[in-house]
Amino acid sequence: MSSTRPTPLHLAVALDGTGWHPASWREPVARPGDLFTAGYWADLVAEAERGLVDFVTIEDGLGLQSAHFLDPDERTDQVRGRLDAVLIASRVAPLTRHIGLVPTVVVTHTEPFHISKAIATLDYVSAGRAGLRVRISARPNEAAHFGRRTIGRIEAYDSPAAQEIVTELFDEAADYVEVVRRLWDSWEDEAEIREAATGRFIDRDKLHYIDFEGRHFSVKGPSITPRPPQGQPPVTALAHQTVPYRLVARQADIGYVTPHDAEQARAIVAEIRAEQRAAGRAGDTLHVFGDLAVFLDDSPAKARDRRERLDALAGEPYTGDARIFTGTAEQLADVLEELAAEGLTGFRLRPAVAGHDLPRISRDLVPELQRRGRFRTAYEADTLRGLLGLARPANRYAAAAIA
């Protein structure tokens, strides 16, 4: 009698300040006084690496955090202010060995040339463990920080005017990623010769202009940073509806989605796979991760009590775009398996309180998934692409030259 082995799951952790609950900073384990230190972030990533997690994402933005969707608020009872996510990842990289590091970049107000070399540098510093999470910004106040463009105010998100703004921003993001990817390929792998005896450091014939001309960018290239160790660090994006699903399908290696039950998960996966086929990428590996915010404790009652206590401190119930799980590691493992059966290939977990829920993920959830044969027992690759089962891609310009 044959038995099929369960498919291993991929697992990521989303790091945001002291945690995803607005009152998380008031917990005894939160360490708010250390939030803007390198040691704080190093400790969080080390804990995630202890749990053999594929990668961490690091949140970032171009405006102060706000309880409002599109506008700043005047609250003083929640964490405000951030360190730069790319710089955090670069600082933590030498202190870790296996875990992937995926900082968030707001592509609406940054330049793809700068980000291409920043993430390429992170890939070198981490020896092949860099990734990139792209996000857009439709906030007028963030546009005002730069003064180079204005973004129309979105009054009703489902209105035609709002959808036009959002579609334009995501189309720009797709072009942005295309420029970044071309710049990563603008140096062939053998472009550096480094022959002191002959005085030849680079082979200029193996550096390529990318000559990108689009509606949003005109970039000549080549990059000033050699091709990253992974060739193409994985690109990721959070998506909630058809327009961002299309970005994921066109340009990403991982899409984070927010189903609240198995039926939604099935429908979202089907839509993304259809968009992937339409984009001509049917043969590419494209991961679809489910996002969940988690309150983990020894019993459902303890988890529920902690969530209620935090809600009371915040003055309102915690809500968000993603499903909120409250319970034990065993119960969460059940939920992950149920959702994975609908086509999700992994999960990105958002610890409600980083100092409490991240250790619960690494020390309780991961062993439970290992007992079920659903998660690795050791890191099996040295690069983030390797951990995700993504082959190192050929350089598009070298391939074109051979053809």
C-alpha cells in the first residue's frame, strides 16, 4: 500500500515594529526602548532563524504609521517612526546564516536604479539571501514629502476614479520591477575578470545597456553593481484584489494574499493562476502565501484573553486586512493545512506581539508542523531562491548574445 508524503509548507514572518497589534508596544516583552536599535532587529531575525523560517519581511513606509487608511493621524498612544527596512536587513545579514531577508520598498516614490543596487548589495552582504517586497502608496501626504507628483485623493475605494488611480500605480510598479530585474541582469556573471597581471578588471562586452523605455521610466543602464549572487533576488508583493493579483502574476516570485477561509483561498489561487497563464508565465514557479495575524498561547482561552486585554489598551478591537488567528500552535497548524489544501504554497505570519508570538511560531508552531511532516527540520539550501525551490535564472542579455 503506497502512501503519499505531505507537501512541505513554506513559512515567512512579517516583522513590523513591536508587533502587528497597535498596543503591542505596551507588553512587558515588547522592548519599545530598543525598537530603534540594531540589536532589537537582530534578535527578532535570530529567533525566526531558530525556527528555520524561509524568510522575514520587514515593513517600511514613506510616512508615519497611521490608524487611517490614507491620511496621517494625531495619535500618540501607538508606535510611530521606523528605521529603513533595507538598512535593517543589511545590518542583520552578517549576523545570520540561512534565513532570507526581504525588506519592503515603496516603489511609488523611489527610483528603480537605486533599489536595484540596494537589493543587489544586500544579496552580496547576505551571500544570496536577499529578496524584495514592493508596495505602492496612494497617500497624498507621502507624495507631498517628495514634491515630484501629486496623487488624487481616493474617497471611495471601489469608485471608478479610485480604481483608475490604483491601476495606474500598479502598472507603474510592474514597470518598476521590470527595470530592476533588467538592471540585475545588466552585468553578466563573468563580467568581472580581476586579472591583476593583465590589468583587466572587467570585460566591458559583458556589461549591457538595458535601454528601458516605458510610460513611467526611461532607464539606460547598466547597473553599477555586478549581478547579484542569486542572479535575481525573489520579488514579492501583497495583493488584495484583481489589479494587484495581476502584478503578482506578471512580475513576482511570491504573492501574499489574505483569504479569510478555505473558499476564499481557493478562489484567490484560481484567479492568480489564471492571471499567471495570461501573462505567459504558466511554466514559472510562483508561490502564493496566505497572510495571517496570530495570537498564540498554550490554550485558546489564554490567547483570547491576551487579545482582549490588548484591545482594551488600544481602545478598540484589532482588525486588519488579513485573517486574525487566536489560539494554540496545534490549532494554527490545522488552519494552515486546511488553507494549503486549496493551493496556497506557504504562509506569512504576522506576530501580534513580536516578543511573544514570534517565539511561539519558532518554538511551538514549527515543531508541530515538523511532527506532521509539513516543515523542514534543517535548512536545505544556502540561498533564498534555493529555500523557495526557485532555480537560478539565466541572464537575459547573455542568453540573447548566445542566440
